[in-house]
Amino acid sequence: MPCDDRDQIERQVIADVLDTVEAKLRERERQGWRLTVPRSRIYAIVLHAVIVSARAARRYPATLDGADILDAIFDGAESGAPGGAKRLVEDVIGRYSVHTN
């Protein structure tokens, strides 16, 4: 796979992860919850989990699309990722949000 293709795939993975996190943040906010940290902190935590998962996969070449945790992020599906990653995005948002009522 040429480098440009890998780069494009990784950029798409990042965009898809950010879009998923943003959609879940907006859903939570519609329910009356507010973040206690900047949005960028939530994005950073989730993206870091993707990077760690891709490294742990030990595939060559190591690319973000090889991260086992992606299924859990996109579908909420059980993944091969350790540490109860099934609800990663929801858990991170829940940890850093409070209800406004």
C-alpha cells in the first residue's frame, strides 16, 4: 500500500472517530448534560485510546485502522481491546460531564 493511501486511511479514521465523539457529545448535551473539561480533552482521550490500541495490535505497518478498539467506538460492539472498551466514548463523556438540573 503506497504511503499516500495509508495516510488517507488514517486521516479518515481520525475524522470518523471525531465525528462519532461529536455526535455522542451533542446527544448528551441535548439531554441536559454539560462538559466539565474542554471538548478537545474528550477528543484527545479517545484518540489516544485509538493510538494505544493500534500500537498494541502489533501489526505491520502499524496504522490506526488496525486498532481493535474502533469497533467499540463506532458500533459499541464488543472489541478485542482490553479494559472494558465497549463503551469507551460514553464512559469518557460521562466521567467529564455534569447534569445542569
